[in-house]
Amino acid sequence: MNCRVIFTDTAESDLRDIAYYIAMQSKDKNIAIRFVNKLREKCKNLEMLPESGSLPKDRVLVSNGYRFLVHENYLMFYYYVNEENTVYVNAIFNAKQDYTCVMKKFI
């Protein structure tokens, strides 16, 4: 059975920020929309394979159940709650950022 994939408010806000940034840089909102849709599609793959993401190097994040997906230069951090059969996408941000600093607010 497929699991649910839920984007937290933070992840939704991250997607809006990414779309805005790309639209401003490219001067084309359609490029931004397509890119954000690709990020969403990548997360949708978790419906079938919720534990397919990579494990972060940070032991604290791993012990809290976090995994991440990569799309181009963006990281999508999530955790899977087996009992609920639900994936929670918690944060989406540029891979140039130090993910341990970004993710500390979730631990």
C-alpha cells in the first residue's frame, strides 16, 4: 500500500521561496513552476519507497529518522513514520547550505 507524503508548512514555505528565487533569477515564472513541480515529483516517489532516501552523515539527524533526497542542487529532508505509513517532508533547501545548521531547528 502506498504511504502518504505530507509537506510540512516549513517545506511548503521553502518551495514558495525556491519558486520566487528561480522566477526572479530567470525572469520566467514557468521555469520556477516546472522546477518546483520536479521537486514535488521526486518526493512523490516516496509513496512507494519511503525509506529510499540517503542517510545524512550527522548522527543526531539519523537517530531522529531523517533521510534526504537530492534533486539538482537541492536537498529534501524527510522522515518516515512507519506506524502512520506517512512521510513528512520537513525542509527543502539549496545543497550549498550546511544542512546540519538548517536542520538543527527540527531536532
